[in-house]
Amino acid sequence: MSGAPRSFRFGVVVAGPPDGAGWLDQARRVEALGYATLLLPDTLLTPSPFVALASAAAVTSTLRVGTWVLAAPLRMPGAVVRDTVTLHGMSGGRFELGLGAGRPGGERDAPTLGASWGSPGERVDRVAQTLAAVRERLGDTVPLVLAGAGPRMLALAGAYAASLALPVPPLATVTEVAGLASRAREAAGERGADLELGLQLVGIGDAVSPYVARQLHVSGADLRDRGAAGWVPKDPSAAVDTLRSLSAQTGVSYLTVPVDVAETMAPVVAALAGG
């Protein structure tokens, strides 16, 4: 990695708020803990992202809100532009549009929404169309976040994105993350050095993201022993050192955490955010 290191920032991914009041309380709490962003996935098992994020923005003042990430194949580009313009205005410019070609299993959502999932190439085409439409209407006023690792997605990140979420497996090592980060910057061309690189933290000490624990049946110790880039020690001082080392080796500076460990990570956020 070359160039000056980027400042750290942290986001919280919330999959399923219990109810309206609980969702608003969660948004306020995430802001109070010092996180930069509140992020909502785009699935049929989670709330409609634009609606829920608008309500979160209404009860916060500094917290940014973002889709994590919007499934481009499930929406027409014009609809995304309309919703983005609305939420950008209603949030006072605090919206970040996260966009991807669709998560694994996302094809099951398409029939319910009356959408065509399409081939991998067609889905990336839709991402490109949506990015172009948003850029044409809003210019650079809304930060664009892409999630992807294929050559075309990395090239689109170089052309459009402020941030790239690196979609690595939960057990990926620092070396593996560094390899993808290097490919991403190279594929992004002239803008590669300017890309903010993001990584999902999946384990803090013994606590593991519930989704990862269910899918892979791994513990915090398993992640530690594997050398997973997405694991940090529970001790805040050790976690700070671990993340600084991760950033130095990979260029990653945007860390997202599941809401279940947001409180645990708060001292680390306080120590690193903006620095």
C-alpha cells in the first residue's frame, strides 16, 4: 500500500429492527456511540430500506444512513434515482447509496417483487445503468458505495464509487484481503488510490456475528486461530492495534459491525474514528 493512510470510520449493520419505536431508538443509540453510518441490508426479511432509513435520519443529526447494499437487479434505475433524490434531501445530505449486483440467494426475492433477476452479466449491467442514472441526476453529491469483486464491478468502482465494500468470506485472512484490495485499486485505475475500502468485522473476542455463527458454526476462537481479518480482540487497546495493522497492510479504513457487537466495539470506535 502507498500514500497517506485514510481516516478510520465505522458503520453499524442492522438486519431486523423489532418495531418502529425500537428502530428509532436503535438509530439514536448508534449515533450516540459515535458510529458514522447506520446501514440496512436489502432483503425481503428486512424493512424497505429507503423508508426505514428516512425515519432513522429524521431522529438523528450527524449519523449518515446507507443501503448495505441495494440489489440493483430488483429495481429500475429511475426508481433508485427518485428514492435517492428524496432521501438525500430529507436526510440533509446524509445518505450514502450502497449498490451491488445482488447477494447470494437474492434471486428468491425477485418473483415477489415482480423483477427479473437475470444472468450475472445482466445484473452488473443494471448496476452500471443505475450508477450512471444517479450520477447524471445528482453528480457527486451522494457518496456511492459498491460491493463487488469481479473485474467489471471493480472497474465501475473506479469510475463511480467513493467506497468499495470488499466482499470477502468471513474466514478470509489479512493476506487474502490485501490481495483483493490490491486488485481493486489496480482495476480502479487513476482513482484507485482514492477509493475508501470497507470490511465487515464478524467477530469481537468471543462474540461472533449471529449470521456467521449460524452459517459456518465458528466461534471467536476459530476466527482468531484462522487469522481472520474480520476478527479483533475484545480488549479495546489490542483491538485498536489490530485494526491499525490491518489498515497498514490492506488499506482498509471503513469497518462495519453487526449491531449485536456495536456496544462492545464502542471504545475502539472512540479511539480510532477520524484518526
